[in-house]
Amino acid sequence: DEWKDNVDNLLFLRHVHRLIIQEINEYGQKIIHLDIETENKDEIEKYNNIIQKEFQCSPIEICERWESHDDELPLFTYKHYFKIKYFDRNETLYSQEKKHFAVINGLLRGDNNSLIKQAKDVLKITPNPRKVLPWVGIAVEIDDKNQPLKNASKFFTFLPLPIKSNYPVHIHGWFDLNPKRTEITSSGSGDDKETLVYWNELLLEEGISKAWALLID
């Protein structure tokens, strides 16, 4: 039931396009409780592969390569179509529904390469290195007329984060997180905390907000 009501958990995963929850009961019968499938898997996989091609060397080398040219980084706007089949235990039959999301997903430089420069500062932190890159995304569920639906929203760093969000859209960013992935680094001093906090702030300002504006447009 939890997964059926949260198919959006799959929105920003890089390689997972389908989730099946099933069991073999005591009589040896297979019961498929839930099957969440991305209907336009090939399209989304194509976009993800283009983004992934940017990551052919170390993160620092990636950032230096981006700084060496002015080409736009890959950023895609698309719709994510989910088909959900599930076993209705009350009616003891299978039912199906569909959900659609408008999504923008990809890489942004920031003004004057600000996100790339700040990512390099984070990547140079020692002795406990952090890994961040300017990958952002925005998503909102839409109806058949492409109008947004008001639903609870989430923060993502590829996987959804257990963090309450007051925004009307799903927000994905390669944030710096605490070791338990329960908080986005937003305060503190020492141990390079200022660098990490500024990275998250800049990712929201130069990445998330601009991706959100582009999705609205």
C-alpha cells in the first residue's frame, strides 16, 4: 500500500524503471501485489544515459572539463508515465491506474559557473571527501489536461529523503546530507560546514529555482 501510494519514489532513480512486489503463498501460487512500470522507459533511459555520459572521469576532472567550454549541459523536460497494477484485497481482483508527472531533470552550471566552482570546493574537502555535482530536478503530478495536482511533495537526492517539504513540487538535488540521509546540511561551523552549507544554498538558488522556472515555462 505504501509503494502504491508513492510511485513518485521512482522519479529520479537513474536505472530503475519498474518495481514488482510479489509473493509465493503457502499453496505455491504467485501473487503479484503491485507492479509499477514506467511506460515511456526508453525515452527516460535515453535522457539518463546522455547525462551519465558526462561522468566519464573523476568529479574534479568533470568540473574542470565543464569549465573549459561554454556548451550547455544536458537538461531535459519530459513527462514520466507510470502504470500501476495492484491486487485489490477488498475486491479480490486486480486493478490498474495511471499517473503522469511533468519533470525537468539534468545539469546546470549556475551563473558564471557558480555551481561548478562551488562543487569543486566541496570535492576538495579532506580527509572525509564529499561527492556532489550540479544535478537537479523538479517534478509535479499532472492530470489529463496537463494541470498540476496538489499532492504532498518530497525532497530527493536520487532516492527520496525522509524530510518534510512545504513546497508544491518534488525537488531533487545532489545535496550534501548527514550520514543517515535524514537532513540536508544547513547549519554548523568548522569541519568545512560553511562550504557544505553554501553548496546546498547555491544548489537551491542557482539550480532548483531555475529548473522550477523552466518547468513552469
